[in-house]
Amino acid sequence: MQRSSGPGVVTGLGGALAVIGAFLAWAKVTAAPGVSVSFAGTDEAIDPISGWYALIAGVIVLLVAVAMFAQGARPWHGIVALLGGAAILLIAIIDIVNVEEGVGIGIGLWITIVGGALAVVGGIWGLRGGMRAGPAMRPPAA
């Protein structure tokens, strides 16, 4: 039985986007006409922990994607990717909802949301594939 690399690709892409997004602008403040300042998700000036949590969850999702490639999709891979992606989404959505007046949402926050969503999709795909393929991939009993 051939293993599908699809769940690992989608999960890995989601984790990579979440990691990249954490270092990009999550907030933009216009100080004067033509002058704006951007703050990365990992910048403690806007929020001391949200970007770091998203970064850590993204790294965990990336590690799960590597395990999916190495071992094939297993149910625990899907569960961890799903939970990691959900955490990334929750962190980013909470930050968007709590944006103060006069503060714009940066591209990094949107990229982080896309990464979280892809990790959730990859986790569900891996969970479904892992449950379906798991027993069939075991060698027959002697």
C-alpha cells in the first residue's frame, strides 16, 4: 500500500506559514501621514506572548509534518497537527478581535491564520488517512 504525502505537505506548509507569519508584521500604527510603524508577532511591544505561542505551535506542527513524511500519517500525527493548527488559529483570531482603534492588521497575522487553517486541514487529512491506513500497513501475523 502506497502512503500519501498529501497530509504531510499540507501540514508542513501550514506550520511553515505560521512560523514565517510570527516574524512578520502583526500590527501597523500610523504615527503621521506617510509614517507608519510595524510590529512583528514576536515583538513584545504589541503583545509579549501571542506571537511566540504561534511560533512554538508552528514549530510543533512542522515537526509533526516531518514525522508524517518519515512514518506515514498516523492518528497521533493528525491529532497533534489539528490541535497545533487550532491553537495557531485561536491565537491569531483573538489578536484580530482585540485590535485597538487606529491599529492596522499586518500581513504576518493573516499569513499566520492561513498557516493555522492549513495545519488543521492537514491534521484532519492525516487523522483520516492514519486511521484508514494504520492497520492495513501492519505486516500480517505469522
